[in-house]
Amino acid sequence: MIHRLLQRSERLLGIEEAQAHCDIPCKIYDPIKAQLAALSVIRFMDLIAEVQNGHHGIADQAQLIRLVQAKEQHAEEAKHEVRVIWGDYFKQPQFDRFPDASKLVHEIMLAGSACKQGIERAKGDKLLALVNQFAEMFWASKDVATFTAICPYLPSQPVVYPKLA
């Protein structure tokens, strides 16, 4: 009820909803959310393939719709998280050190869009690989070493992690 009252008040007062990572800036950035989103895209693609290979009753169709919607949300989340780090954290020193950063981010945007448009697992794998490259670049910009390990949950894919003491 309070939420509805606030929404009405916002409409009456002409207040628009604003969303941001942090415009202070908080200086807390970590590519793990983008990596988890990319892993989720792959997992949803796997689950979509399982539903496609199963029965095609109304329950399966409903499940397929939910899976596709979740896949697309997570692809957008991966893009969003990378955009925030690229736009808020990367400044001239990082661009000088990593001159291909903008090209990589653009490739991630394209790969994320491809994941939203299709269900081919190879597209999800590509998104994760690019996001992992971005994570490696991000941690290198902070002089933090990284390592790659298979994530301990499905879809069991390689993920770049920072080596923390």
C-alpha cells in the first residue's frame, strides 16, 4: 500500500524514477556480478535446451517462457555491470594502460545482445569469455593477480577470480 501511495505521489509531483550504481562515487567495483550473470545466461540456455527436448505441454511452454525471460534479464545485467565499471571506474590512466578496453566493452555489448536474441549456447560461452577478459583487465588495472578456475556450480565454466591474500 505504501508503495502504491509513493508511486501516485511521484506521478502527481512529476518525479521520475532514477537508478544508478553510485554517483558519489563509492569506488566499489567488482566484475563478479557480470560474470555471474553470464554464467546464468549459459545455465538458462542449457535449461531451455532440456525443455525443448522434453514434452511440449502447456507446463513446458510456461517454463520455457520463464527461462527465456530470465536469460534475457541476465544478459542485460551482464551488459549493465560491465557498462558501470567501464563508465564509472575506467578513466584516462586505465585507458592508457588498456587501450583496447572500449573495444572489449563493445564486444561484450554485442555478445550480450546476441544472447538475448538467441538460445545458442555458444553465444553464452562467448559472453562469458569476454566478461572474463574484462574481469582480468579490471583486476590488472588494480595490480591484483588473477587465476582461472571452474566455477563450483552449473554450468561448470571457467571464471577469472582475483587472488586475494
